[in-house]
Amino acid sequence: MTAPDAGLHLSISNVSKRFGATTVLEDIHLGMAKGELVTLLGPSGCGKTTLLRVVAGLTHPDTGRVELAGRDITRAPPYKRNVGVVFQSYALFPHLDVAGNVGFGLKLRGLPKADIASAVHRALSLVHLERYADRPIRALSGGQQQRVALARAIAVEPSVILFDEALSALDRKLREAMQSELRHLLTQIGATAIFVTHDQEEALTMSDRVAVMYKGRIDQLADPRTLYDQPATAFALSFVGQSLSLKGKVVSSDADGSVVETSAGPLRVPRRFLRGSSVIVATRPEHVTLTAGDNTLTGTVVGATFQGSRSLVEIDAAGTRLTAEMPGRCTLPERGETVIFSWPLSETLSFSGEEHA
Amino acid sequence: MTEAMPAPPKLSDPERRTAFLLSLPAAMILLIMFILPLGLLLGVSFTGPEGFSLAAYQRLLTTPHYLSVIWNSLKLALVTTALTFLIGYPASFAIARARGGWRSLMLGCLFLPLAASVIVKAFAWTILLRSDGIINSTLMLLGIIDEPVRMIFTQTALIVGSANVFLPFMILPIFAVVAQLDPRLGEAAAMLGANPAVAFLKVTLPVTMPGIIAGVALVFSLSVSAYVVPTLLIGERYPTLAATIAKAYLLTQQPAFGAAAGVVLLSIAIAVVILSSRFGRSSGGLS
Ligand SMILES: Nc1ncnc2c1ncn2[C@@H]1O[C@H](COP(=O)(O)OP(=O)(O)O)[C@@H](O)[C@H]1O
Ligand SMILES: [Mg+2]
């Protein structure tokens, strides 16, 4: 066995998986430190669940290697991996009560009854359900079932816990409360965890790093801040946060960057591209001001809404709809008014147009 | 189970009267078709030449011949139930896991024969199993056997035919539960350290127990009272309670004895249904 990378608790390398003719995972690499929380973020069908199942041992990869706590587990059966899973449907055992569910794994390990009882109590108090130990599963609400599934997974102290859209069945308010609570709890017990979600807010809230997945690949693996400020691909840009983007062709290029001719006018980007190549130029709405600047365009206001701390101005620039974000207290332009707007070169993002999003 | 059930809505007096009137026809049918005949059966079974008498029961429960008849019926039911369970349980999973067309095909093969009368099916088996039947002729044609093997009128024939006829009644209730089974349950057990055998014993089996109990109760009560299948496939060599009842009414004209045998048969079936539902509750299965 080769020595794992220093400090890597979970290491996924070179993993690919095909189902028939479709490639569901393509050359996935992901390394995680102990105690790290990583989210797989991507649209439905991009392979998030499949990657999670590869780590769990429920799906076998065609190529690649999975190492956990210094052990090659690529071929290990799921029941020998010490990996915890919280399923989207929770998959609680309907014939057992809450304590029976939480103690299931401990009982299989042959622990003495007293140890099981205290471990079950500890896990249940972490999720604030200690008074529900002898309730049947069907007497619990969705939120409570979610907590039982979590308690069941952490009770056996797995090396890594996997969450497959574990919060998506909860209503919005409960989900938001659970997000910060779950993160707090996992940090408290020092758990290493992978979340799967298609909800970008959840990804940004829950994790130290986010892996943006698209069509079976990891487009970008970065901390939330980097992901937002420096998206690696047009897909990562569009999937995380709001953005405005325009397509165009490079008309000139020099040491400082390129000029891209878009339908709304020429724009400078701080990156060299081949002349004639197609490029996507973008920025975040909060960088836009209604004054002239580095990248200035003209457009017609089609809507302006006051939202308290901020206002949104929707502008039609030669057929492309763009949304700019203004401070809440600024004077808003009228509908139909022609405005000039701009954003600084330093906040201009650009992507090769060949990599479609 | 009970606490999860919503309380029935409170009815006002006129509503209550309407509900009563509406349920009258159904109640009448139940009364005329089931309660009345049962009462009559019970009455007749306790009737002797001079009014009330236990003679029929005494004869049935003390004569060695009739005790072996009761045992025959029990044995047929036990073996049929065990066999249909051993085939039906895995078959239910196969059907539930099959996709689209395959699933419909398997369900069709299973339930289409229900449309045919049990007499037709039993006769079909006699055609297959006769000494000049299809199986014997084929085996002889292939040179595997020189003389016809006796297959019809054996206990094997009885068991094979009975299992065939009653199999759908085992599969239907088990399939209904298995089709609802979340495949993630087994995976969740595996992630907690259960190998496939343990996951089956600790999760799959108990969760599907309600279907098993329903199937067992159904097949047992159907096969313990089976008449056509044993009569056509084994006949006089294997007298059953159902055949004894028929004989008492049709041949020997002993209605009290026939009725007593009927009551014993019914008691066995009722006992099995009650026992299995008890077991279902204590095993904690889902309703
Ligand atoms: N067992 C399977 N057999 C065939 N195709 C599958 C199987 N599991 C997943 N897929 C396909 O793989 C792709 C990725 O699925 P999945 O990993 O569930 O995506 P996600 O969780 O990101 O929505 C989908 O197109 C899905 O149809
Ligand atoms: Mg998924």
C-alpha cells in the first residue's frame, strides 16, 4: 500500500464510472483533510449521487482508487468501510423505534447493552431528540426523522459521513435552520463530511470547500469565496450566485488582455485570448454602477425593484437582459430610461466560449 | 398503529341515520350469506337423534381414522404453505425488482390462471401426470425411463398441484409489501455494518413480515380446506376433512357429522388467522 498524501483523510483519485453508454463520472480527483466539510454542487444528473455511492461502496467505479484513513477501500464492501450515509429518503427502519434505529450499528458491533444505551442517548441529545427514544418512526415529523437519520449515522462514529440531499425534503425555513445547526454539530464532533446538493446557498453555508460538478466532472474545487470571486468555468459562474454575461468575439489582444466585441458593444477583459475566438464576458451584479467606467455599456431600463438593503435594476442592452445590484438607498432610474452603466476591469471575468454552459 | 389513525369524523344524528340506512344492504348480505349459514352449521353439528348431542364431535375427535384425516388436512396445508412461501418470497422480490414489461409479464403469468377454475387446473395436472400423460410419454420417448412412473395419485402430485394452485395467494400479499420496500433500507443497514445476511434478517425480513403473515394465513386457510385438488390428484388414498364433509352430506347422509367436520375445519382456519395476526403484532411489522 502506498502512503497516502500527508494529511489526506479521504482521497478519491482518477475515479470514472459508466452506465452502459453514458459516462456518469469522468476522472474524478478529490482529497479531503480530516474534519473537512466538502459539498458536491451541481445540477440534477451530473453524477453527485453516483460519486457518493462510490465512496460508500454501493457502486463500484470502473477505474480509480478510494482511500480512507490510510486504507485502500476501493474494493471493500460497504459494511466494512465505516462510512456513514444520511439518505435523501432517510431510509429509517420502520419496524424499529428511534432508539432501535440509532443503536442498530452499535448492536451489530456487539457492544454491551449499557454502552449502547449511553451512546444512543449521546447521539440523540446531539440532535435534541433524547426524549423521543421510544417513539415509533412513523410518529415523527419529517424534520425529526431527518435528525434520527443523522443520529443513526453519527452514533457509530464513522470515518466520513455522506449526506445525499439530506435536507432537501424539509421546508425552506426548517432547512435553513438545519443547515447552520448541522454544520455546528459536525464541527463540534470533528466529523469529516461530504454533502451533495443542487442548492448553491446550502453549499456555501455548509462547507469549507465546494466541488462544482458538471456532466460527470469536477469543474472547480475551491472555498466558497474563491468560487464566487474566481469561477473557473462559465458553468461555475452561472451555477453559483447571480451574474451577468455577454457573448462575443475577440477583436484584438495584447499583453494586458483582450477586447471582445459583443452585441452590446466592445468590452475589455484582463486575459489574453486568440483573435477571433469566442469568449463569454461576465461580472457580478454588485460590481455594476450607473456611471461610466472601464467597461461601459448603454441600455434601456426594463425594471427596477427596491428590496430593502439593495435594489435591482434590470437593463436591456441590445437584446441581452442584465441585472445590476445597487445600494438600497440610491435613486433608481425610471422604466424606459436610457442609462449608461459600467463595471471595473478588475471585476471582469472571462471564459472561453468553447466550454459551453 | 391505532394512534396514527385519524379519528373518524363526528356525525350528527341525521347523518348517523343515513349512514345506518346506507349500511343496511351490506349488513343484510353479511347476515344472510355468512352469519346465518354459520349459525345453522353450528346448530346442525350439535344435533343428534334426540336433540342436543356431542356424538358427531366425539366420533370425529376420537376415531383414529378421522384423527388421521384431520392430520392429513393439516399436513397438506403445512407443506403447501411452506412450499409456496419458499417459492413465493424470492419470486415476490424478483417481480418487484423487474422493470416494466418483465414485471407485467410475470404478474400476468401468475394471475391469469386465477381466472381459470381450480377444477380446470387440477385436471391439467392429471393430464400432465397420468401414466400415459405428457411427462411420462416424454421421459419414455427420451429413453430416460422404460415404464411409466406412477405420478398421479401420489402425495408428490398432491403437493405439486396444491402449491401451483395456491402460489398466487402467497405472492400477492408479499409482493404488495415488497413493491413498497425502500431499497435504501438494505443499503442503510450495510452502511451501519450489516453484511447481506444480517441486513436480510434484521431489516428486510421483519419489514416484509406483514406480507408474509397475510400470505401464510391466506394459503393455509385455503389449502387446509381444499377439496378439488386432493380429490382429483390423489383421491381416496389421502382422505381430507373437506372430502369427509362432502361424503357425509352427499353419500352417507350424516349432516351432523359433516357439520361437525366443517366446524373443526373452520376452527383450524380461524385459529391460524388469529395466531398469525398476533404474531404480526408482536413482531412489530408495519400495518
Ligand atoms: N444504476 C444506474 N444505471 C444507469 N444509469 C444510472 C444509474 N445511476 C445513475 N445513473 C445515471 O447517471 C447519471 C447521474 O446520476 P446521479 O449520480 O444520480 O446524479 P445526481 O445525483 O447528480 O442527480 C444520471 O444520468 C442517471 O440517469
Ligand atoms: Mg442525486
